[in-house]
Amino acid sequence: MRYLAAVLLLCLAPAARAQPVSAHYAAYSTGLNVLRLDAELAIGPRDYRVRLTYRTAGTVGALVRAEQDTVVEGAFLGDHPAPRRFYSAGHFRGRPRVTQIDYPKGQPDIRTLTPPNEEEREPVAPADQAGTIDSVSAMAQLVRQVNATGRCDGQSRTYDGRRLAELTARTAGREVLEQTGRSSFAGPALRCDFEGRQLGGFRLDADRASAQRPRRGTAWFAAVTPGGPMIPVRIQFETDLIGKLVMYLAAPE
């Protein structure tokens, strides 16, 4: 869920030292509100910092309680993100989950992983971890490119301390999003299709064929204020837990 959910949480602030920007999203599955995401974003030409918080909502929230608070800091080296620190803490079904990854010399170094990975998943070899970035940094690169070029073509290999994955995005043209009571935005938007594929770190009890199946989705980007940056205003994608999810940019509560 984490690397897909990251698609929702990024925008690009044009100043050299970006000021935090808040964004809020509501997720729906089969017509029900199942998830809320809140983000505080500061992404500039040289540095970026993203804090995102999600929690289950509605009926799903009553049945499966989950929440996560994630902070990522890094810099851009040319066109490429270089994370410095990834920290995520939360609970899933009452069990704490904590991940901290530092990046000395640009390589992931896992400092904290709760619960231990060997309880749940196959290990990812150090050679496969080399050169990877976290999923939020990968999305920062994508959204930076959208604002700089008006296109979203790219590919990144990500590692979150447990899963090794590959994320590919391509430009699919422009579309007009119709008005809906679920979203604060309607109008023309850039459509970006993306695909995520898990490469390693599979659950010990997983159906390998199902786990390796590509998960596809679409994100629409638009400026929501005159002269403002293009941000994700709607996203739809597949999840393992609740099937197809549609996320809408929403007004703050």
C-alpha cells in the first residue's frame, strides 16, 4: 500500500527554499470512503521534505484499523532524488510498525525495522538494495518532472526496508475531469498512467504469481490555483486488500 499511496502525496513548490504546502485526499472503494491521507509538502529545485499521514476510515476503519506517519527528507542531484532519511511509524491491527532508513553514501542503511523482516518476508539481497530509493522520493522525482516538462515518463527502483519494487510511469495525454461531490477539483488535467511491480521481499505466505502481477493505475495532475504547481488531483489504482481504490483531492476538514 505504501508505495502506491505515495503517488497521492506530492506537489512541487517553485521557490528555492520551498514552503510547506498542505494537501488532503479521500479514498473510495465500491462507493465507500475507506481512507484519508494528509500531506505536508516542501519540494523545491534542490531539496525536498514530505510528511504524510494516512488512516483507514468509515466501515473499513472500524474493521481494519491502520494508520501510518511517514517523513522523508532528501536532495536532488541533477534530475535524480537522493534521500537522506526515511522514517515511518504507525499501527496495523494494533501492532506497531516502524521503519528508519538512512542513506550514507547514497545507499540504504536500515537502522530500525519493527517487526523484524524475517517474521514476514523473504530477505532482499544487499546487491539488489544498492542504488534504490524510497517510494516517496521516486514520486518526488516524477512530480518534479511533470512541473518542469509537462510529461511524466520515467522509471524508478524502490526499496522500503521490506519490499523491492519497480515503478514505471508514462504520459497518456490530457483529459477533463468532471465535477463530483467527492473532489474539490474539476477541469483539464494531465493524465499519467503508472505500473508498479514487486521484484523481491515477498511475504512468506504469499501466492508468488499473484504478488508478482503488475499493479496498474492512473494519476491526473493539474494546478489548483492560478500560477500554482501541478499536483495530483485524482488517482486510481489497485490494492491487495480492498481492490480498486480512487483517491480525490478534497477540501480540508
